[in-house]
Amino acid sequence: MNIGRHPIPVPDKCDETSSRVIALAIFGSNFSGQIPPVVGNLKYLESLVFRKLPNLTGKSPFAITKLIHLKEIRLSWTNLSGLVPSFFALLKNLTFLDLAFNNLTGSIPPEATNQSSKLCRTFSSAEPIVFSKLF
């Protein structure tokens, strides 16, 4: 599988019935640059993981908002920077968000924490961040 200019050497998880890609995990590799916006084309994705990628830089692409089935985002141990994206509030099915050990600043958008299932912690740039929804 290729994401933009990056060949992805990790297995993708596919739905057994439809064969659609539902999970993408990239970790501990030489992946560098930014998260390619083409990730947003994996419209049935439920889990997106970019973890332990010190050469991953830039901001999270707005194209992630096209992933309406997304339940889990792990963007941890990278060099992502900027504000915590406010567009996370648009992901209504999101139940787990891990932004630990990045260069992100700000807080989880109030719109995201005001959904019917709330994220259980607010963002603090001074500590590891792992969020999950309360049930």
C-alpha cells in the first residue's frame, strides 16, 4: 500500500466481509515528513495510528475529517507540532485519542468534549496525553 510518496510496509487491517481497509498503523519506522492528506481517502478507516515516528513532522491534515468511521486516533511519540486540531470535534465516532509525546499545544476543542460521550481529560502540554471517552 502507498500513502502519498510513502510505501507502507505494515499490514493493514481489512474488514473480513467487505475487504475495506479499517485500520492503518505505522510505527517505529523511517517514515518521515508529514501525514499525507491522502489518508483521508481511506473512508472506512476506524483506527489510525502513527506512533514512535520521530521524523513525522508538521500538523495533522484536515483530510482526517473525511474519516467519519474513525473511532481511534493515536498520534504519539512523533514531532507533530502546532495547536491540537479543532477538527477532532467533527469526528463524532471518535472514542480514543492519544496525542502523547508530541510538540502540540493548546487544549482539546470544547466541541469535542461536549459531545454526548465526553473525552475524559483536557490537554496539558507538560504531560503525556491519552484521552478516551467516558461511557
